[in-house]
Amino acid sequence: MFKIVKSHPGSPIALAIALAAMTTASVAYLGHDRQVSKSAVALRRLTGTHARMVWSRQVAGDGRDTGCTGSGLLLMGLDSDERNGERAIIGQTGNYHKPLLTPRGDRVVFSDLVTGKIRAVNWNGGALMDLAAGRAAGVWRDPADGGEWVYALPPMSGTDEDEGAPLFRFRLDNPAVREKIWDKTPMVPDNVQLSRDGHYMGGLFPWPKAGLVDLAAGTFEEKGRGCWASLAPDDSRLLWVFDGAHRNLVFHPAGGKRKWAVCLSGAPGIDGWEVYHPRWANCVRFFSMTGPYKGGEGANRIRAGGAAVEIYAGRFAPDLRSVEAWLRVTDDKSPDFFPDLWLDPAGGVAGARLDSETGLPDASSRTAIVVRARLLETTAIPALASIAPYRQALVVYLYSVEKLEAGIYPQGQLLVAHWGIIDGTVRDPGRRAGQSYTLRLEPYAAHPELEGERLIMDVKDKGLPLLYDIGGR
């Protein structure tokens, strides 16, 4: 079943609108009477315009190819105005790494990590062609002449942890037209995106340094630490960084304004588990991601993938401080990875209104609480190799409050992040289930230095506010 779920600011997700249980539905918005799939209807309802999505689906192997490096994949697509619903754009299995819809929405660019080539195919599956050697990192349309460009890195080893230099670009319609763009730092190919005017570029330079490049000045500004950095497709220079918990987007506005966080793991069907592959659409109010990652055991559930991993699309509220509506796009028995969402630029979808200064608490607003609490559940400290390339990790424990000794905390239970690994060395927090402890805690969000740190949460209740053990380091 496909659902659009609307969230209301300041309250839990309260309204679920179930689409018709039939496999097709009549849609008046197309201007004529024909039948389209319910998944197409759902995508149209979420976006309010003609929209397309593309992603990779693992149909062969163990379901663990989260990075899409193997050959057991299909290139999948969904069009809001097509009657057949989701379909394989190319009928043969192969390697379809990080597919990207071109700015016009009529072609898909992807990397074949097996052959080391960047390839393109028409939306209808025709005209498959090789473009260049290397790894595709992004696409952009020049507003001056309408030309479409592919941004890419040289050939790599073929893993999902690669980084390289220099970044170059070539014309989609004439790959021989090629320019070097950036060579001052290595880069990660994930989510390289440009502002609408092409003056700024967001990404990882390299992981975990997320930030913004002024292409005219040739300068880099680090905004935060994390992964899956994504730049707004307008000219606001707003950059998000995906945090080390793999649950939240941290938005970094331009001009020194305060940042803020948006939780993704509260989406219906995610239920607090980790998510992955977040990517801004070509319209600032929309994005896509995958999840939930709950297969396997221990620290590296992302690497476990699994059949439960589906494609999600979301619509931000106008101020971009919450997700006001969700759509689970897929519902199948194979894991789905690397989604990209495209909206028709002529559709007239409303943009964002970034007129608020409220954001994450800063250091001056760290309100500590002191509690006596009994430990209920722990998260195992991961093996260092299992969290690579991270070298530090926090683990989350669940406590029951016995006595509030200082401060204000309205909940009966609390989630506390303790350090488990520091600088590659295991640091046992020294807590045992069933025992009571006095804890001095602050809101996790009040510690921006923790944004890019790996955080492992393997407790049942993931919906409580997250606190930080300020005495644990």
C-alpha cells in the first residue's frame, strides 16, 4: 500500500491518507480519462505536479549492496503521469550506481562501476550510451543557454567509499566539451550539487568535511562534519549535512545564521531506525531517501541493507524546519537504494520561506539536568572495523528516571549517548543493566561538535529526546 502521511508542526504525525487499494485509479488532473497506477497518483499528490523518480534495486545477491557496487541491480523509474507505475528502465541486471535524472527529466545518468564508465539512457530505456570514463557526481543546467552538464570524478576503485580529484564536467550532449572544475581537495562523488546559478557547489571535500565551494573565488568553506551533504537547488546557498546518527539533516544557512535540524527517522514505516541516501530534489521543498535499516545486528545495519529498505520521498514545510508530508514510494521484496526525485520546473511548485532565525541550541543555551536513573537497555560497543571509516562512536542507552535532582525533564525515560570508542580506542561507559546511576546530561543537539560522529542506537524506544553524557569523555 502507498501512503501519503502529513505531519503537522509541533505535534506527532497524526494523519495518514491511504490511497485506493485498487491497482489503478482514474485521474482528472491529466486532462483526459485514463488509468494510472496508484504509485503514480501518490507521487502526483505529494508533489502537486508532474514528477519522476529513479533508483537502483538489488534483485540478485544477498540484499546488502547498499553502495550499489555489484551487478545484481536494476535501474528503476516511476513517472507520476504514466499508467504503468514503477518499471525497469533497462531490462537487464547490471551496475547502476547513483542514477541521476537530468535537469530536463528526460534522461538518466549513472555510473557503471564494473566498467568504470559514466553512461546515460533515455527515460523510455532507449539510446543507452557511454559518455566518459569516471564516476558521475552531479548534473546541472546552465540557465544562460539551457545546456546540461555532468560533473564527474576520474575512475576509482569501484567501492562506495572512494574519493578522488580533480572534479571535471562535460556537456551531456557533447562529452568532448570538458572542463576542470576543482582540484584543491579530494572529493566524494555522493551528492555533489550546484546552486541554480552555478556559482556555488556543495559536497564532501572529502568525507567528513562537508561544505560549500565558491567556484568563482576558488575557495572552500567547511560547514560541518558528516555525510551526504546536499545543496539547495536554488541560490540560497543552504546546505544540509547528514549526521553521524543517520537520522537527522542539519541545515547550515548562509550568512552566519543559526543552523537547525530535521529528523528523518520519524517517518511512518521508519520507526526510529537509521535512514540513508538522502538527496535534495531539483525543487527545494522536496527530497528523497531510503530506509529503514534494521537488518543484521550491531553497529553496521546500513551495510546489512535488507529487503525492508524502501524508497521514500518527503515534502518539507515552507520554512524547511520539518517534513510536512511523506510518501513511501516502493513496497516490494527487494532492497532499493540511491533515489533521485525530479519535479517539472514548469509545475509552479511553491518554494521555501527562510525567514526565521530559530535553530539548534547554541552553547549558551545548554541546560543541564542531573538525574538518578536505572539502566534498562544498552547498545553494544561496535568493533572499530565495523564502523570504518569512522574512528569514534557513541552508543545510546535507555534509562528509567528514578529522581530528577536538577533541571527540568518531563519524560519518565531517557535516551543517553555515551562515548564507546574515542580515537580508535574502546572506552566502556561502565554501566550495567539494572543498576542505578547519577547522570549529568545536556541535549545532544546542543553539542554541534557531535554532528559528524557515528552514533549507534540499538534500543527499542528510539522516539525520546536524545541527551548527552557530558561527563563521559
